[in-house]
Amino acid sequence: MWRAVPVVLSLLTIPLNAADWPQWRGPNRDGVSAEADWSVNWPANGPKRLWTTPIGKGASAVAVVGNCVYTQGRVLLPGISGEQTTKEAAICLDADSGKVLWSHTIQPVSGDYSPHSTPTVDSGKAYVYATGGELLCLDANTGQVLWEKRAGGIAPEPTPYGHAGSPLVVGNIVVVACNSKDGTLFGFDTSTGAERWHSERIHPTKVKAFWSSPMSGVIDGKPCVVYHAAVAVLGVSPADGTTIWRFDFKDPRFPTPEDASIASTPIIWNGRVFASYRVCDDKAPGRSICLEVSDGQAKIAWETADLRTAWHSCAAFDGFVYGMDESPTPIARKEGLRCYNLATGELKWSARGVEAAPGEAGRKRWISANPFTIAGRRMISYVRGDLVVTELSPSGPKALAAVDIGERGEWTMPVLANGRLFLRSSEGNLMCLDVRESK
């Protein structure tokens, strides 16, 4: 039985190290790690596997702070009449051994492939956003519930796959997105859980796509929380949730994304906002836009219809954005991995995907790069059973390492923290691989 188990650690608070990964998409919430001293010189069967721990099915990634790994999963518990009930759980594991240090069960899980949200760890607290709209603040050391709220009131409107965005901490406010009649973004006091504000509402699309995660940065000289909710990109004040600017998709050259799937996280770069979406059919496949914001007005600096993301996010570094087009066209018939200059929108290159380990008779295999993380100018991809590392530059991709690790990956981005690579398989296992440089 899964339950909260107090664990006494040597430190009262968990320190944040340079190579920690404390939230969705890493320290800067951009899918990029500064960690560079890790190795791709693997044996034929891949990096050494340190441990494998079953955590239940789901697509949540991990947050890593110190020697603790935080995630969410599905667990089976006995119901009132004896039947098995699937519930969601927040889970903390030891990074060295994979041992479960504590877990806390929440409400019955909502939606297929859920949970999707990744915990955010800040100042000794773990913020967990559950599929039913529950926001929990847990003691990061023990799993003790410090407070619990439901975003959007008693009964937020349901969404397919459940509420999936990951919490964002900005100062003393934790922000989550919710499909509610009262608003789209909700800000809660990190100490008490009291609701401090909610933003204006962006009405949901036909697919009720409120699965993206909010992002924060400085835009037009002002602190800003950015959220992409299909039909609009919204920028609000982290202090009170008021709208600073808003961009609505009304350009007649592109159909309104009423059927859009929006799970990708926006990118903030040099005061600009990069966002991408994909519509769920071939008629209006979507696009990517780079917005320039000035005097409260957001305008398109550049755009492309050749990069469309639905479930995964792009990543940017050194002035270039890298992403995998997720249009419905099969990868065998397109070049989907792309690199753009963020300043100008110039396409630098495109490729079929990333080069996996050779197939039968040594034939080359190309697979989707999604989901991926970038670390030390290298893209780490984990899809199906393939773990692939690709060197990135504006001049093109270069295959570095590829191995079949024997377990299928599908939705969850790989995480590199402190020389350890964390992969979640579709079977519900969390794996920890050692990719540290040999001394």
C-alpha cells in the first residue's frame, strides 16, 4: 500500500546544486541543462543502469534536487468494497538506490496516460498538480501535506488527459493553469495556499486544451507569466494576474486553432516569446510564432508553418531554437527536426529526425527526436526503446551515440542531473543510468 512515510534526512532543507533539475524542463524551465561533463562513450548495451523502480504508469517527468527524485505516477489501492482503484501518487525516491523515500496518494487519476504534470521543488517544498485540479504543497523531505487547494474552485471543468501543466513558482506565488469558468491561470500563496489571483479566462477549444505549462521571464521590461492556451498566448503580471498583453490567433492566413493540441511550453528569449501548436488533423496543421511585445501589444516577429508541436516542447540555446515537427505526416516521408535562428526566423537546417542504432543488415534508422532534453549542446532523445544522443549546432546535427535499452519510452522527456540520466518507460518504470565521465 502506498502511503506517506516520514523520512528523516540529515538536512532540514534540501540544497539546490548547480546540476539539479528542480522542475519541469529544468532550472530555467527551458529544456536545457548547463551540465556538460557527461559521457557518450557507452558500451554496446548502453550506459550502466544504476537502478529501476516501478512508479506506475503516467507521463510525468522528474524533478531532481540534491539526492532526491520527485515524480507522479499511478498506483492501485484497495477500494471500499474490495475492488482495485487507480489513484495518483506523488513519489520521492533516493537518487543513489531508487528506494522510495515517501509517497502520497491523491484523488483517483483522471484521463488517459495521466498523470502528466511534473512536481516543482522550491525552498524545501514540493508543489504537485494533480489531474483533477488539486494543487498540493508537500514537505520535500517527508511528503507531509502542508496545504492543499483545488484550482478553479470545487469542480474545475474536466479535460481529456486531466490537468497536465506543471506548477510554476515565481517569488512567493505558485501558478497553475486550469480550465475554469473563473480564469485560466491561478496564483496561490506558497506559504498558506491562499488564492492570491486568477487571470482572465481564455475560453477552451473543442479539445479543452489546457495542458501547457506556464513560463516566466521579463518581457517588454516587465516580469511576466506567459501561458499558451490554443486560441491565444497570454502574458500576465505575477503579482496580481492582470493581463499585460495578449495575442489572439486571428490571422486569416491561418485557420483559428479550434482543434489545437497545446501541451508545449512557450520559450522566452531576449524578451520575445516563441510558441508552437498543432491542430489535430491535416486540414490546418498549425504553426510556430515568435512574438515581439512592445507597449502592451504583441506582434509576430516571424512565423513558420513547418514546425508544429502538439505534445512536446522545443528548446532554444545560443540564439537558435530546435524542435521536432509533429504534423500527422509519418516521419519516413518528411524532414521533421528543424533549427531556426530566433532573431530572424531563418531555417538553418532540417533533418528526418535523429539517427538511431542501425536496424537489420546495418540499415540506417531515423526516429522522432521527441521527447528530448539538451545538455552540453547535445540532444538526448528517448522514444520507443531507443536512447539517442545528437550533437547540435546551427550547421547541422551529428549522431554521437544510440542504443536500444530494452524498454519503450513514449511521452516523458529524459532528465540529466548530476551525471545521472533518468528515463521513464511506458511500462511504468523509472530508470537511472550512469553517464558520468570516467575519472
